[in-house]
Amino acid sequence: MAHNAQADLYPTPYERGNQNQTTAWRACIDFYEKLAADFPGVLHFSQIGISDNGIPLHVGVVSSDGVWDLAQIKAAGRPVFFNNNGIHPGEPEGIDACMALVRDFCTQPERLSALGNTVFVFIPIYNVDGCLNRQSTSRVNQLGPEEFGFRANGRNLDLNRDFVKCDSLAAQLFNQFFTAWDPDVMVDTHTSNGADYHYTMTLINTQTDKLGGDLGAFLRDAMLPKIYEDMAQRGWPTCPYVNPVRTTPDDGIEDFLEVPRFSTGYAALHDCIGFMPETHMLKPFADRYASMRTLVEVVLAFTVQHAAQIQELRRAARRAAMAQRRWPVLWAPDTSRPSAFRFKGYAAVQRPSLLGNYSRLAYDRNQPWERDIPWFNRCTAALEVNTPKRYLIPQAWREVIERLQWNGVVLQRLDADQSFQAQVYRIGTLQSRAQAYEGHMFHDDLELTVHTETIHARVGDVLVDLAQPQARYAVETLEPQAHDSFFRWGFFNSVLEKKEAYSDYVFEDSALEMLQEEPALRAKFEAWKQEFPDRVSDQSAVLDFIFAHGKRFHEPEWRRYPVVGLMD
């Protein structure tokens, strides 16, 4: 495309400098506000809320016909392409590339016209707190730019782990924004770290099997090959995100399993095709910037061309979800179906460390190589569950209910007390991370038992019927074993704690009576003594076992998962 002199009137900080600078937050917002004022028929730019540090969070909309109203756009069924930038402000090339692209929409009529009916929606800087925390040292292994923002937000949270739990105000806004606009395709811009190799651009996509159905097959068989082809033709050969199956890429790479805490995994809950481009940290910032802009343009062009097909595949996925009763909730790499990828790498060598008495890994750029390596780009369901027709959520769990609402899940409030025969999970053993993970004690290796019980629901409790388009979000957050369920993030931790205790000198007599009155307890106790004979001499261990397993002082709420399933 020919140079447009008018664009020179709106240079970005990257373009004004030495191609090793990224914009600061204030300069970025001023840039867009000037564009919006000068090109009111192209760009609408507005604040949608504030961050945890009270910094405004903005959204921009580019439309070829000057229609910005969300209701009008959705009523017309127009395609929506979403570009998210600056979730990690230390990985900033997407921030600068988006500025230049939006400027060119404003100043180059032919580029704007090419959007057709598609609406380009963008967040210029998502982690505004981190963008204001500027320095030059926090990205340990990265070449440039000269100064950049910090990965975490004002609460020291990584926002690319926050899409389900929504601890941050930014994520709470994002959930509602994303649901309202319901984009068909999303590109969330990043910079990678890890191995060394030839490529400037690597790509994470919504995992195709996890996305599922015809939509996932379309992404795998049509969209991704075209993206890789077009990137190579435009001078930026691209490879899948380099996630080695062992130490180096030599032995193969596997798709990054982007579960819902990550942007592309969250997009999948909404049947949206998501991309997370990861430019290589060891390439010059100018190359990273140029390849990022090219990637966004390539994905956008494909979206515009195939928008009707993508939209229909998304509608079909939601129709299928409304009738689905067996759901995969855990995924794992499928090592039985490797593909091959022609990879350009460097020799991995071991050299003596200058720090200690050991060998260290290095990549020798004087020894380049090119060959096919295994690419494990398929996943398989590691756990499937039979879901109910409806979930019942007690109104006391308002944090869970509001997150469902933010994501468009249709809820029904009971208008009268009611009793249900329900499928109830009882929580057995689980492992929790020894250290906090993103502000939570994340639960792993959960064991459940299933029981049928009579549940007495109160007026105001919430029913979630799965015969609705947002069924997938409901299932993958409410089924406790799912990768990023609300339970695993600790939303229901209080049910794991027994609330009453005993005085040992009194409970000794009660425990003896319980063993005489409850044959099932007596049998469990005898088996426990056989399995753990060393604990029989420990008064606390003996009394704790009887107290926990007996009926007399049973607490029904203890270790009962509060969200229950209604099967009919």
C-alpha cells in the first residue's frame, strides 16, 4: 500500500523514535483521543471503567460506516474482531502496532473500506496499572524496548490468569465487555520467552480439539494453514508457540493447553476463536513490532473474508451445547496423533557454567538447522462428566452468581421455597498448592463422590438451565473438576472447614456411645485401626476420626459442594 502523507501527522512514539521505544499510557490515550476527535466518522473511543489503582480503562471501536452503537451492531448481526493489547505491558509491541493500525484506518480510506461489515474493537492497554509501572529491567531475557511496563497489575495479579476468578476490576470489566460484544475472533498480543530459534513470530491458538466440533475443525484445517501461509508470504514465517516436550525443540513441541484462566481459553468458553501471538524475546523490538502488526492484519483479513462462515459455526456450536449432556472438563495432550512441523532451530549445546560446577544449556547460532520435528497439536478429553439439566446455586454464593451474570448465563430466581431431588457432590481428598497462586490456594487432584439428596431451596436461589447458548461457560465453571472451575480457584473454600469442635474429655464418652449405636461407623473405625495401627495411641487421631465419620454430630454442609444438579 502506498505511503499516505497524512499519516505523518499522527506518528506514534515508536515511529517518532529509534524503533526501540514503546508508548506510555498517557501518550497512548492522548493519541487515540486526538484521532477520535479528528476522525469522528471512523473511530469511537471511550472509557469503560477503572483499574484497581483507579486508572481509566478504555475501548475503541472502528467501523467503516460510522456505526458505533452496540445494540445496532448486534441487531444487524455484524462480525466483530477484537484486538486486546497490553495485558502484559512489558510485552508491548501490540500496543504500538494497534496504534498505527487504527491511525491507518482513519487516514487510509481503502484500508477502512476493506473492513466491510466487520467491526474492529480494541483495548489499547488492558493492564493500565502495569503500564504505569515503567522501567527497563523486569523482562529478564528480553531485547528492548528501552523502557516498558510491568507484568502485574496494582494488586500484583497477572491478568492473564484472572479471566475466570476475576479478582481484578479489569477482569470484571473485561468479562462484561467481552460478553456484550461477543467477538467472533480475538487476537491478544504477547511476547514469548524460552528456547532460541529463527522465528520472530510464534502463535498460540485456541486449542482446536478443546474448541471442538466443526468450529475447532475449521480453525485447524482452514484458518491456521492460511494464517501460516500468509505470514510467510509477507516475510514473517511463523511457527506454533515453542512449547518443547522435553528441554529443547529438537525432540518436538506440543500445543500450549490454554485453559480458561488464559485469554484464548476464556474465549473458547464463548465459542470465540482466539489467538495469542507470542513474538520472540531475543529478536529486535522493531522486528517484533512489524511481525505483530502483520499477524493482526492477516488474522483480520481472514476474518473479514470468512466472517459469515465463522459466525454460523459459532451459532452451531452454541446450538449443540444447549443439547449436550456429556461434557469434557479436563484436557490433556494427545501424544498418539503427532503432526510434523518444518522447524528452523539452532544447535542446543551444553557448556561449562561460569557460576558453578555444572553444565548449562546454550543455543549456538553458528549451527542452524532445519528439519521436521514432531508437533503434538491435538488434545484429548482426560475427564468427561454427565451434566444435569439444571444447576441449583444457593443465593449465598453471590460471587459465583455475579460472574455467571457477567458472562451472559441466563439465571432464574426461585419465587418460592421448593424441594428438589438433586445430584450432590461430596468432596473427598484434594491437594492444594503449598504456596498461593495468583492470590488463591488453587486446588488440584480433586476426588468426589456423587449422592442423591433432597435439597430444600429458598426463594431467591438460582437455577441455571443448560439449554441455553452460554451452557459451556456454566459447565466449565460450575463442574468442580474442570480446569478452572470456581471450586478450584477457592470460591467454595468455607465448605471444606468443619465448624464445630469437641472437648476431648467429654467426647470420649460420646464417641463410645456412637460406636455402639452406629454399626457403619464401628466398621469404618475397625478398618481404620487395621490400616493405621500407629495412630490408635493418638487420642486426637482416634477422636477426630469418630467425630468426622459419625452421624450424631454430622454437619451436612461440610465437604458438600453447594452447587447441585437437577436431572429432570
